[in-house]
Amino acid sequence: MQWHFSPETGCPFWLEWQQRAGWDPRTEVQSYADLHKFGGFQDEWLRGGPVRRWVPKGYQGRPVSVFETGGSTGVPKSRVNIDDFRIDYEQFSRTLPDAYFPKGADWLEIGPSGPRRLRLAIEHLAQHRGGICFMVDLDPRWVIKLIKMGEMTMVEAYKRHVIDQALTLLKAHPNIQCLFTTPKLLEALCERVSLKKMGITGVFCGGTEMTPQFHRFAVEELMEGAYFAPTYGNTLMGLAAHKEPEPEDDWAIIYYPPAPRAGIEVVDPTDGSRIVEYGETGRVRLTTLTKEFFMPQFLERDEAERERPCVKYPWDGVRNVRPFSGFATSVVEGVY
């Protein structure tokens, strides 16, 4: 609170918000529970510019990146980044087993490019682990347009185009052992080639199509002995790590947010002030708490079950994240 609401270090958005609100978070917010005083972060605040209003004054003079969300629900949300994407992925790197994601191995990113955080983040993850990252060109907004137009033949053609790029790289660069992709693209790749024959030993996979059924299918049918690391992440939060599956989990995908940099709560969709009980379904509410970005109690477009803490992650997690069923219209996810 001191950083984000001090005139010397805070960003213009929060300093102006504080003036309008007429109270000082530096004195009135003493704990995580006090964040309810902000009344919830509004989706529209991140749509459109000027984007510099989000750059903390404490970072003036530093190079700034801007990353955008997928744009599947309208004007894309924008988030400025200075070091956060590097910190997030370095922290996530510690959760990857070196036996399957070897230090010094090269990576291939078969996923969104352009203004997406993944473009630089996966590359930084590879570099942080001593590797080089190869990329394909992929525009998920074009896929979403094709789906909305009913051009499913073109969607399939575009998917083949993306996988063709990936296969060219895999065949040309034998040191590629680690892969990032989405569930749909992973399945499409494995229809064309054996991961084992291509030398892939670790697959880092993220997207809203990550269901328990796909989790089991990926591990039992697609991996051929490679390690499967599902993740839940986005431009606004960073990256949640997965809990390694145990028999009693029945292939559920369980994630834990990167505390204390971000926290997740599962709340009653009809009463956002009530956190649901463990095992109960609710809407995901996200809070991001870094020096670059303060976002209190933002209602995500996802729902999940609230998960108990575990030994490795002694804070609340979420189980089986999926698009929020309470929306009047379905969200077109495209390549995810």
C-alpha cells in the first residue's frame, strides 16, 4: 500500500483513484482481508489507454513492455510489465523437474505470439534455464474470427499451418526437448508426430480446455513418458503451479497461485463477498500484489472448486478451472 499510494512511487491511476475515493489505503488497509474496502477491480479499467497511467512513478525511466489478453470478450485488456513476467517465470521454473526439463535444453513455444505475454515469457523461461526458445507465428484472434464466421474448414487449415511450422522446427533442431503449447495444439501435434521420437521430454501446457479427461488422455496417450506440467495462468496474475497428480485426485487439475505475489479466492457467484467452502464451486476472484501491478479482488471469467492447501503450497488453490457458466453467452476460446 505504501508503494502504490505514495505520490513518489505510485502509478497515476491509483493516485487519482485515491483522491476520488477520499480515503488512504496506506493507513486503512492493514491486512489482506481489508482489500474488500476497494470494492472490486473493474474489468473496463484495463481496456484502452492511456496505458502509461499504470506505470508506477517508482519505475520511471525503466523500459516498459505491454501485454494484452486474448481479446475474446471485446477490447483486449492491457497490462504493463517491467520485470514481473521474468520474476513470475523464474519462480515457476523452480517447480519444473530438471530430469524432464533439462537445464541447457532448447524449447519450442507452439502458442500465441504478438502482444501476448507468453511470447516473451516462455522465451525468458528457456533462457533462464540455459536454453534457446524457438517460436511459431500464431494469431489466436484470427482463429476466434474464423470460429465466429463458422469457417471451421479454415480453422483446421490454420491449425495445420501452425503445426507445420512446429514440425519444421522440431526436425531441424534436435536439441529441442521442452515444449509449451495449449491442449488443442498438443493433440494436433501428436496426431502428426511422436513426441518420444522427436526427443521431447517435458511438456508445459496451459489453456481453458484443460479438463480432467484431457489431463488423463495427455499423460496416458500423448506423452510417451514425457512429463506433463499443466498450468493456469494469465496476463493479470502470472502463473499458478500444478500439484502433481495423486490417485485420489482422479485426474483433477489442481493449481496453486504464486503467493504472495497473487492470491486466488473462490466466491459465491451471486454474493461476491462470500468465499465458498472447500470443494464447493464458485467464481474465481484474483488479487495481484506486485510492485508493478496492484489489482484487488478482480472477478475472473473462470469458475472452479475451492481446493485445500497442501504441503508444498500451504495456501488455497483451485480445482478444474473452466470458463464461468454464469455468462449469458459462451466465450469463444479458439486455440486455448
